[in-house]
Amino acid sequence: MELRALRRDRAARVGPELFLLQRAFDDCLERIGLVQRRFRSALLIGCPSPEWPRQLRSIVEQVDVRDPARLFADAAGGLEILEDAWSAPAAYDLVLAIGTLDTVNDLPLALRSMRQAMLPDGLFIGALSGGDTLPQLRAAIRAVDRGGAAPHVHPRIEASALAPLLSAAGFVMPVVDVDRVQVSYPDLPALVADLRAMGATNILNQRGRRPISRQAFAAASSIFAAAGDGERTVESFEILHFAAWTPEGPTPKQG
């Protein structure tokens, strides 16, 4: 997953585009605030804004920060993490994961690792991209991808699959809902620029090693524009919000 870290580091250097991630983080903060209890120790996974730990500390006593990218982690006073190659003793009664779980290699393993890091009766909450995200981009790329030898857009988890994955990882009372966000773009390069600033471009192992040709990108841009009103094209993002709890009682040993 080194490429994912490089993509996020690039976003950190150019200045991250936060409008979707901030929306997800703010929504999670609101949901945490509605829980009738005070959390003592939180783990924040995914932190493209150094302001997020300060905001979280307004409702949680202690906050540790982890991010897949070194630059984001350093800016927030945290450490790097690879969510599906990581383990920690049970120490947190709140884990908040924003915008990284959709790009891990092994999501079930990442969820189990987070479960192991949590105390009994703890809240696991967060958001990730999923469902029918980027339908216009996907359609444009499919139309110009002659042969389809290599995928160009990262696959997305469906909302219906996320709750069972949480249950299988040992969480209880999982809840998943979808926040559908529509954003209009003047052209395809503007959308790609936003995705780069989110660290959300292609990191697939089976991606094409050669960049898409200028001719193919121009054709995709035309298809993307044709889906709009002549001036702008509306693209859709689906943010999957989830919340689940660890069971009361002893934390199971990792096996």
C-alpha cells in the first residue's frame, strides 16, 4: 500500500481538498455528540486536517492520530498506519475512521484489527467512499477503455455489504447509511484535480502502468461533458457512514 501513502502525501503537499472529508468528519462528530456518554480515549484514523484532533478533543479526553501517509500523520502529531497490517492492545473506547478504509487491501482484516484495539462497550464510527460513487467518470472510462485490460477506478464497497463485515469482525449493532453528494464540474480535468487533491486516484495493483493516452482522455472528457447540460456535469459521491459497538465484557484475544 505504499502507493496509497504516496497519493496522500502528494495531496498533502499540494493542499488537500477537504470538502467531502470535512463533511464526513463533521457528521461523525455530531453523531458522537448525540451518544449519552463521555469517551476517554479515542483513535482517529485518517487525518488530512491538523484541526481534526483539536475538534475531537472537545468531546474526548485523549486522542491518538494515525494516517496512512507520513505527511498527514506528521502534521497532526500522529503516526503512520497500515490498517490491515497493524495490531495494538485494547486501549480505546472510541475509534473514528475517515476516508481510508475503502482503499485497504484487506478490509475484513483491517476491521478485525480495529476491533482488537478497542475496549468493551466502545464505539467504532466513521465514513468511507462506496456504492455508486463517480458514475459519470466510470462510464466515461469504460467507454474509451478498449480491451479493458486494466482497471482505472478503484472498486467500491456496497452499503449492504458493510454491516455484515462489521458483524463478522466482532462488532455489534452495526448501522450503515448513505450520504449522497452531488458536485458539478466544468470538465473532467477539474474532477481529476479534485480526486488527486483527495489522494483518491487509482492505487490498484492491476492498474495500467502507462497513463491513459491523450486521445483516450480527450474522448473520456467529451463523454463526461455530454452527460452534463453543456456547461457543467454533475458527478455523484456516495459516502457510507457506519457505526457499531464492541460487546460488553472482555476483549477477545486475537487469533
